[in-house]
Amino acid sequence: MANLCNLDGVILPEADTRISVLDRGFLFGDSIYEVVRTEGGVPFAWPEHFARLVTSAVAMRMPLDLDEATVARRVAETVRAADHGDSYVRLVVTRGVGEAPNIDLAYATGKLSWLLMVRKLPVMSGKSARLAVIDRLRNDRRALDPAIKSGNYLNSVLGLAEAKELGATDCVMLNTDGFVTEASTANVFARIDGSWCTPTLEAGILVGVTRRLLIDFLRGAGEDVVERDLTAHDLNTAEEIFLSSSLRDVGPVTHLNGRALHGGAEGPQTMGLLQRFREHSRTLLQQKYAPHWRALVG
């Protein structure tokens, strides 16, 4: 077992992988990325992740030069070579090596750089969090839209550091209108008056793949899900809160701003949802994602 990378189709040990100092991803964060987990060699929710990669590329004015099948084969080959079993896969696409360290797109005359990182999947499903609503605001959609999953993550890097200084494990950032957006790398759900509530896309959040799957699952199960503006006060008075992401599925929140929620334990409704969603995910993998993946990679 080894931590491997695939750089432009060549599989290398992670420690030996090199990227040019003129790569625009390194210089300017001029890149997009996706993170998926594999189960039995199959990346969970691969179609949704690749579709979001395409959407991010369009928003970045960075047309992709590889098709889905080619990228999927590279993922499959690298996962097999790494031999981790269930794997963490990070797919990064940069605008490539520029002619000079200049932000002007006129200097971006090279091919895109495609990097895959494959590591053993960390145990994060259901991992709990202690949240702090911080002073730092989420990037405004009119400046750098959080819906673009770009490599420019400084807003979240500093937000997370600020939360940890407050004794939390993750942050909640508000937008310029004072509404809740998301955590550093996860979407936020709150149970309010018996309904699962989550910020709207218009609040300025990433279009989370797991967020969408959860909304569809909950509505299919007859539960009330509301996409609406949320305030810090809403979180303070919520019955339960959880985070959602590709690696954690449903992550219960046990503390908010230093205050223990339901005795500092995981919320019972959240833990029940986690179990049901895990079962639903296994069904999706077998009935939807595995057949699609096999059709792509042969």
C-alpha cells in the first residue's frame, strides 16, 4: 500500500510528484478540485462529483480537455495501484504552467494539469464537531462564488484557524447579510421545529453533493426539509445541528460557541439519520454508482 499520485497520466509515489513553480494552481490557486471516497473500488457519487467539476471549470473559464471516461480510467488505475482498499481520492485540475508569474489569462498558454492523489480513506463518517460562529465572513458570491470548488481556499483556512482558537473544531461563517452559509469544508443542517433546515444556494455556499443526496433522501422518506435563510440565532435555538460532506456523510454537532448541545452528546435524530443514510448510500452504490462506474472504466 502506498500514497500515490497520477500526474497527467503518470502514476508516481506522492513524495516524488513534482509540479512546476509556474503552475497557476500553485501560484494563484487557479484550479478546481473534487474529493471522492471509494468503496470496493467504486467512487461514491462519481457522476455528481464529475458534473460539479465541469460546472466549476465553466465558471472558471477553464474548459476541460479530458472527458469523463479518461479521467475515470486514471482514477481506477491509480486506486488499484495504491491498493488501500477504500480510498480517499482528490482530483485537482489547474490551468497549467504559465509563461510567467502573471495573473493575466493571456499567459496561460499551456495545457491543463491533471493531478490525482490517492490515500487510505480516513475514518470520518459520523465524526462529530464542535462549532463556533466566527467573525470572518464567507466570500461574497459576487467576489469569489463559493459554489465554484476552486483551489483558492484561504477564506476557509483562516476561518478554521479562527474557530480552533476559540476551542472549536470547525467554523460557521455568515455572509454579508448576516445569514449562515457553511462550515470550512461542509454544509450545515439544523433541526428547527421538527424540520431539517439548511441554507439556500443563494446564501453563498458550495453545492454539496452529500447535501443534495440528503435532501432527496429525507424528502423521499416523507420528512420535512426546508432550504431557507438561517441566522446565528436560529442555530442557537435549534434542536439539533449536523454537518454534511463527502467524507463525513452526516457529522453530528455536539457544541456550539462553547455551549454543549443535548448534554454534549450527538443528537438522537441526527444519529438515526446517519444510520439510515448509510444504508441508503450502500443501496445507491450497488444499484446506481457501481454500474455507471463499470460502464466508464470497462
